[in-house]
Amino acid sequence: MPALKPFILKLTLVAGLLAACAPTAPTAPPEPGAAPAGDLVLYSGRSEALIQPVIDQFQALYPDINVALKAGSNSELAAALLEERANPQADLFLTTELMTVQKMANEGVFQPYQPGTPDAVPADYHHPDWLWTGLTLRARVLIYNTQLVTPAAAPQSVLDLTKPEWRGQLAAAGSTNGGFQAHVAALRQLIGDAATTAWLTGLSANEVQFFGGHTDVRKAVGAGEFQVGLVNHYYYHLQKAEGSPVAVVYPDQGEGQMGVVVNATGIGVIAGARHAAAAGLFIDYLLSPEGQQLFAELNYEYPVRPGVPLHPEVQPLTGLRLAAFDVVAAADSLESTLDLLETLGIP
Amino acid sequence: MAPRHPATDECMPALELLDITKQYAPGAARAVDAVSLAVQKGEILSLLGPSGCGKTSTLRLIAGFERPDAGVIRLNGQTVTGPGHWVPPERRGIGMVFQDYALFPHLTVRQNVGFGLQGRAAARIQDTVAHLLELLGLRGLAERYPHELSGGERQRVALARALAPEPVLILLDEPFSSLDADRRAAVREQVRATLRSLGATALFVTHDQEEALFLGDRLAILHQGRLQQIDTPEAIFHSPATRFVAEFLGHTDFLPGEVTADGILTEIGLIPQRVALPIGAPVELAMRADDVTLEPARGGARALVLARHFKGAQNVYRVRLPSGRLLHSLQPHTLNLRSGTPVRVWAAAGHPLACFHDGQRVPAAEL
Amino acid sequence: MANLIVASLVGLQSRWRERQIGKRRLSRPLLLAALAVAALVATPLAYLLLRAATAPAETWARLLQTRLLGLLTNTLALMAAVTLGTVVLGVALAWLVERTDLPGRPVWRWLLAVPLAMPAFIGAVVHVALLRPRGGIVPRFLAETLGVDWQGPSPFGFWGAAFMLTLFMYPYVYLLSAAAFRNLHASLEEAARSLGRNAWQTLWTVTLPVLRPGLAAGALLVALDVLAEYGTVALLRYETFSAAIFLQLSGRYDRSAAAILSGGLVVIALAVLAIELWLQGRARAEQVGGHWRPAPPQPLRAWRWPAFALVAAVSLATVFVPVTVLAAWTVQGLRDGPTLAELDRAAGRGLGHYLFNSLWSAGLAAGLAVALSVPVAYLAVRYPRWTSRGLSHLCQVGYALPGVVVALSLILLTNTALPALRGLPLVVVLAYVVRHMPQAVRSSQAALAQLAPSLEEAGRSLGRDSLNVLLTVTVPLIFPGLLAGAALVFLTSLKELPATLLLRPAGFDTLAVRVWLAANDGLYPQAAPAALLLTLCAAVPLAFLLRRGRI
């Protein structure tokens, strides 16, 4: 295992960088004649609804490649990949946070792949040896129902969620959700294990409703079943697009506060993949301006590629206080984080 | 049937049916058609008839499992079924032995027999059950379950269970039909002895006339829902009220004839018996094998011996008359004829033969 | 499950069997075949238990401290509640339909069995969408049109799960009791009446006790089904062993905790199964004698319409409301642009494809399970002794293996022993076969038990060997029975969710999985067409089984 130089996601800086860069020239369109054929097996921690449109576009470009998708939780698929190391079934693994891909890289699950346009990915968003590369960023935000909560009363920090006034009014994704797992791992770095444990205990005591995924959370808040939800920022936009009375808070922006936690989605090519060439094409497509644009347009995400415009409704990360945490350390603490969640009985 | 006695307790029947009628579906034939009968205390009445004659329906009406369309049923003089009266089966005090015994499969023999004794003192229940098991020879089987019993044992348990609450009347629905032929006689004997020793009043349904004759003090014969005749076995045998009764009792051939001034003219000659019918009326005579005699014919006769059944001391010959009609004749074993032998046949009853017109018995004419 | 009736038929038909115990020599090839089948079915379980036993001590300690007790309480409580609920509801409905003058009995007889065609989790999806507090369609409708703030009972949690599972599992008990009520000798009840018990006392002292062994077996199978249930409890946010195992599998890399939890679940299930098999053995000697006669219907009089309302309410909740809502969502999906595009995409590569996947995997599983069940059943019926019965019982452990457990054991097994199977849809089929083998074995046994051995003996006496006779005489004669078994396996495999969810290779989705994924994301208009299609497909084998009276 190549030793990975620790790197800090200096997101404040990166966000500035993203905003500063002018749009780069679009990558050359692929030549269909050169396209490899076959089944490309993609294990995706992103739910199907959030990845299928991109796959559809990719397949429109490469009609000879059939993408077989298995969507699940990051950890479920990671476990499968570990089990399949001797006999790999997947070609690609896509996650909703970077800890899992980092762990898989440590375990030797990936082979390196350097995208056709390596400068499309800022250095902080790929493995130094290109064992994985980042795709998009998402902020962990609070969504609230405006018919039930006034903007003034809305919680301004994730730590506010343990306050008794929110008892029975909160929804979040549970312990199998990669976004939530990564958030907790980040909190352990940001506020320490004791405070994180107290926060989780406080959530349980506040009768937070943990769902299997964020879609349930946004729908429940949108419908008014719960007042506030802890989600990735685009779930707010998706719910808003359905006409629900919801608003968003980018939390912990105050002086001395930790800042909003930002995760990135990552992807890597499986070592021993049967369709490595097609896998490379897929990654290249996801990193191309078109692919990045799809994530931004359809799913309100922050493209990792500099210069790709945000969806007009999405608040830029520029100027926001972003939480700074170490992905490598977080990846190493992933299992202990899962143990913590289980011990505390977070469903 | 006779109208109800203006009763002293002595002669009040245990069971009385007045014009009981039951029709299961509108337009269907009446399963029970205006049946009236009475069973005296301590009497066993056999209700006999072919299957589908309405005897089981009659039984179920008495037990209270069905409601009649019309008629009255009285038990010990008390109306249990009738206009404005309905006593549910559990309050009639009637015991019943079912054709399939209906032993409760989840209860032991002891629990089955004691089932109808609920609410009585435990000691009394125990005594009654023990007594009945003893009486019916079931003592060693008390803790068995029904599926662990033989057919005959089940039969006796069913009887013991029905008898345990000391019912006013006990109904037995074809109680021996589920038994193997070789078991039947013994079980039958025991049932009769038990009923007799307890002085029970019983109504017993069967399609087997031998059983009916064996068990019943009197016989009631049912056909197509109608009561044909009710009397002692001897009286019915000697003097069947309808052609159906004569035929059902069996061993009877029917010989058509025509009423003449001198008697009844039949294929085997004139039978000098007068009946109260106009000359020329068609009738049928019931002829049993002992009413018919024959001898080898010397020419001219056209009746033929078809078969001989050797019955020890006697032979029964089956004879075909010229018309093709069959008659049976009982002859001493000394007369030994081959089949195909031409014979002369005549009636030699020594008593008036039962004579039917339109299926009904025709009384002998006043001389 | 549904061949409880079949199982009791085995009992009734077994008189000639018992006469020949020990008289025939075991056929060696048959024994080997049956052993192979039993090994196939039992190996995943054995391997799983091994993994649980050898799991790290700290994992055991962590689970014992944090999870096991709560899960045990949750699981047993739900099992008890649903079992009780299904027995009460199932027996009551069966009694109303079979033994009273309830209006519309011939229609209800069928309608009340229809919920078997719909996986419980689909029903749960609909009920949650309708009733969830604040967000539900009903509360919102009431608030928006009538201004009434009605929240109603929450469909979530223990009571919601108990209610929903009762609604969708009662048909097992209902069908079983209906058949028992039909087969009950009328004279038994009349005997009780003539012995002084009124109708109510007769019901309690005679009718129900006589039905008890079969009912208990049905109740225990419902209990096993509750243990195995994943989709419904997960959706209704009630954590049982199955849900916790699923969570372990999707939340952790380490399989040993899941193996331990699965071990615990299997132990409970095996205990329940053992009781069920024991009862099945005892139930055989019930109701001696022939002369069956139907009992006259009990007049309900004043209760006629309240009873009608009850039956109608059950049908409304289990059939009409779910189907109507699914149909409405489907229509809504077809009208909505983005959803239509999604469905269109699905139709191009999806819906038809998922249907095909569902049909072939369930069909292959049905064929395999029935074919494999024949040697086991043949041995158990024709050579009854402890070895053959033991094999037959061993093949029924599938009842005690919830889908998540089968999935986990196959994941573990394909990791170590059979890597070639990994990534093939065949693994899913294998899971169906293991899980539903008991139904095939019981059906085949019932079919064989009704075939007089003299037919086979005649074949042998005419110079054919036993294999030849099996193929040319026995199998053709019991074919309808085998077909019923296959229909049963097909039906249950079609509805299977957790094992499929966990084992499916990339790109292999079944209808049940599609419904689950879409509904889990709250995309009801996208889930609805697949749900309707699944229910329709399941209705075909169900109708076949109902017509045969075999369910």
C-alpha cells in the first residue's frame, strides 16, 4: 500500500478556487468507433435515482456499453468488494463520501486510473496515486418546514439539534447512510469523541426519527411530519422543486463555530476489473463538463471540476465557513465510528 | 296414527310426532311428509326404510337439529317443536348415537362419556362414567383417544356417551353401518342388552330390516317421507299395509291378477280369494316362496326352473313363468329338479295372500 | 405455509403407510439423492452457525450488551401479537364464510385469500402513504378539504407493524381454518348439542379444540413468517432480528455480528419449527370415520350486517385500497412528465426486464425445488422410518431461515467455497430453493401419500426397475400435486424481498426489488406499476392453488 500523504481538505481555499476559475474548454467528444463494448458493472452508494440519469446519458454516448447498476449503502457494497477481492464482480465503485473509497484504497480494492483530463480534479479531491477520484461535493445542511418553523427559530448549528425544543420534531438518515456516517466521523475530529457521543445520545433522547435514506427525510419535512431534517443540501432543492414549503440552513457559520461539513462523492476502478477500459471512459465522462453539468443541473451538487457552473438556486460554497477535517484520519476511524453508532443504538 | 292419549302419566308416550313435515328447498320433494307416530316409555321403535326415505331427517327433527315446516313434536307430553314452541337441542334431553359416532377426537373415552354430565358433582360424574364403561365393557379403554379404538369400541363409547345424561329418549342413527359384518352381530346384541337393562326409550334408524326386527319392539316403515306402516314386526310381516312394505321386507314376488267373481285370476290360475274391488280391477298378489308350490310337468306347462338354491333342509326354486315373470318356490330337499325342467306352478298359501291395488292393501271382501 | 392443508392430508391418507413400516428396504440411489438435497439445504445453515460460533468474543460481548435483549423482546412481541391477531382474524373470517349465512359467502371465500398475492411490504407502503401523521394522504385530504386536523393512529412502530402483518398474513390461518371448518363432521357439533351444550359452548368445547392442531400449526407458520419478515418492519420502523441483520449487512464490513444475530434468529425459528413439525405429526389421527356431511349454516340474525361489515373492512384494507391506490399512482405516474420519462426508460430496459427476471428466477426456483423435493418426499412417504423422516424434516429448515439469513449464509458460502457463483443470478435462485424447499417437500409428500403403493408395485411386477417406475408411473400420477407445489414456490419466490435485495448481482433486479427501492425513496408513482404487475403475476399461481383447494 503506498503511504498516503496526509492531506487536509482546505475547503475554504478550494471553494475560492472553484469560484475563481473560468470555465475550461470542453473536453473532446468521445469517438464512438473506439468505444469498448460490454457490461460495465457499477456498485453505487448513490441511490439509483441520483445516478441513473447520468448513466443514461453515458449510454447514449456509448450505446455498446451496458452499465449494470447495483445500488446500495456504501458500507454494504464495500463489504461485498472486500469479499470479492479474489474474484472481482464490479468494475467501478462510487460512494457518497470519501472515507469509504479511502478505506477501499487502503485495502487494495482499487487500481489506479488517471482521468484523461487530470487537471479537471483539484489535487485535494483525488488520491495521490489516482486510486480514487472525487466527483462532486455536497454540504450537510438543515432543512426545515417553513409552515412549522420561522427562519428566526430555525436551528443554526447541528449541535442545536439536541436541544429539548426539537424533541420529536427531527428527522435524519440513519447509521447505514454513508453521508451520516461521514458526518459523524467528521464531528469526532471537529468536536472530539466525547462531544460527538453526547451529541448522538442527545439525538436519541430527542427522539430523532432515523430513516434509511435522505429522500424519506426530505419528504417527511416537506410534508410537515417533522419540522427539521439533517440532509445533504441538494435534498433541500429536490424537495423545494416539488413545491414544498421548505427552507435551508447552512449550519455552524457563526464566529468560532466549526463550519458546515462538506462531503465529496468518489469513484474508483476495481483492481482486476474485467472492463477497466470502459470504466475509465465512464470516469472520464463523469468528470467531463457535460457529466459535471448533469450533476449540477439535475441534482444541485457542487461539481468537483473547476469552472462548471452551479445550478442557479444553489448557494455557492464561496464565503461559507467550511469545516476542516482530515479524510485519511476519518477513513481510519470509520470502523470505530460504526461501532460507536451501533453501541449507541442509532438505527 | 291415533290421536294423543288424554294422558295419565302411565300411558303418555315418551315421544310423539304429529303431522311432521319437512321440505328442504321450495319445490323439492318433502323429505318428511306428515309423519305421525308415538314411542312409549321403555319401548324401542325401529324406523326402517331405504336410504333417502326420510328416516334420518325424522331423527334430526326430533333431536332439534332441523326445524320442521309443520307439525308438533312432544317429549313426555311437553311440546318441544310446534307452532310457537322451540326447544333447542341441548335442552331436549335427547341422547343421540351418530352414524359416524361423532366421538370428540380431542377427548379421551372417559372425557367423551362424561361430556354430557357437565355441571354435576365430580364424584357423580365419575360414578356414572365408570358404571357405563363397565356396563359396555370399556373399562380398560377409559384413557384412550377415539382414534386408538376399534370400530366396535367406538360404537359402544358413542352409546355410553349418549346414555350418560340419562336422556328421555335415545336416538340411534344407523349405529351399526360403520362396522364390519362379522362385528355387527355381537355389538348389536350388546346394544340391545344395554338398552333393555336400562329400560331406555329408543328410536333406532336403519335400512337393514334384519337389524330392525332384531332390535325393535315395533317397526315403523318409511318411504318417500311418508309413514307406510307402524306395528309389531310380526303384524307387518304377515300383513303389510302397502305394496312397498311387502316388497321392502323382501322375499316377495308380485303376481298381477284380475278380480273376477270367483276370486283373482292370475297366470298360475284362479286364486279363490275375494276382495272388495269391482270385477275386472287389476291387482297384485304378494307371493312368498312358501306360498308357491310346483311339480314337474308332463307336457303343456311352459314354466321353467331357472335355478335351484340349496338351503339345507329345503330348496328354493326360481321359476320363470310363460310371461317371463319370476316366482320363487320353497320345496323340500327331496324334490330335486335341474334347471330347465318344465314345471307346473300353483298357489298353496293356506291363508289369504296380501293383495294390492295401486300400491295400497286391499282388504278382503266381507263375505 | 399454505400446504398446511396438504400436510394434514398427508396425515389423513397415512393409514396404509403405517402398515408397511420397516418392510421395504431403502433404495440406495434414492437415499443418496435425498441426502444430496438435504445437504444442499442444510449447508448454508450449518456454515452460518459455524460462523456465529466462531465470531470474535468482543463482537459477541458488544451485541450481548447492546442489541440482543432489545431485539429479542421486539421480535418475540411482534411474533406473539401477529400470531394471535392472525389466529383471531383468520378463524373468525373462516367461521363467518364457511359456517354462517353471511351475505356473499362465495365471493368472500375468494376475496379473503387474495392478500396472499400481495407482499406485505407493498400493503405497508400504501398504508404508510395513506396514514402517516401529517404527511399522509388521508390526514392531508381531511385538513385541506374539510379543515379537520385528524392524525389517526400512526402506521409506524409496534402496533403499526402488528396490524399490517396481521392484515397480510391472516389468509394462511383463514384458508387453513376454512378448509378445517368445511371438513369438520357436522355430527360432532350436533353430538355436543345433544349432550347439553349450546352453540357458543359447542364452539369452544368441541369445534375449536378439534381444529386446534391444524390451527396451531398455522399459527406457528405465521410466527415463522413474522421472524422472516423484513420489508414491512423496516418500512414501519420497527426493529426485529431480521431488520437488525439487514442493517448489519448494509452498515458494516464485518459479517460476524450479522452471523451472530442470524444465529439467534435461527434458534428461535428452529424452536418454532420443531413445535410445528411435532404438531403436524400429532394432527394425523384426528377425526376418525367417514360419513361427512356439511353442517347447516348458523344464522347470524342481527349480527349479519355487522359481520358483513367486518369482512368487507378486511377486504377493503387488504385488497381494494392497496390496488386502488397503486392504480391511482400508476395513472399519476403516466401523467407526470419526469416520472413518465423514468417509467419510459424503465419500460425500455426496465419494467419488462424486471418482470422477466422475476418470472424466470421464481420459475426456475419452483422447478428446481419440486424436482429436488421428489426423492426426499418419496423416501419419507414410501420408506417411513426415522432416517427418511429426519431427512424430510431437515429439508424443512428453510422455513426457519429468514431471507436475510439465507442471503447471509450464501454470501459467506460463495465467498469461501463457491466464488464462481458470485455475481450470477443463480445465487438468488439458490436462495429461493433453500428457503422454499419445505413447501415443495410438503406438497410432494402430500401428493405421494395419496397414491396407492400398489400402482408402483404393479409397475415393478411388470419388469421395470424402481427408477423407471418412479419416472413412468409415480411422477406422471402425482404431477398435479407437484405442480401445486411448484405454484406455491413460484408464488412465494415472486414475493421474496430481502434475500433478493442482498444477493442480486448488479443489473439483476426483480419486480419486488424495484418496488422496494422506489418506495424506499418515496417515489410512489414509480413503485406502483411494478407493484401492480407483481401482484397480478402472483395472482395467477394463487388462483391455480385456490382452485385446487390446495392452499
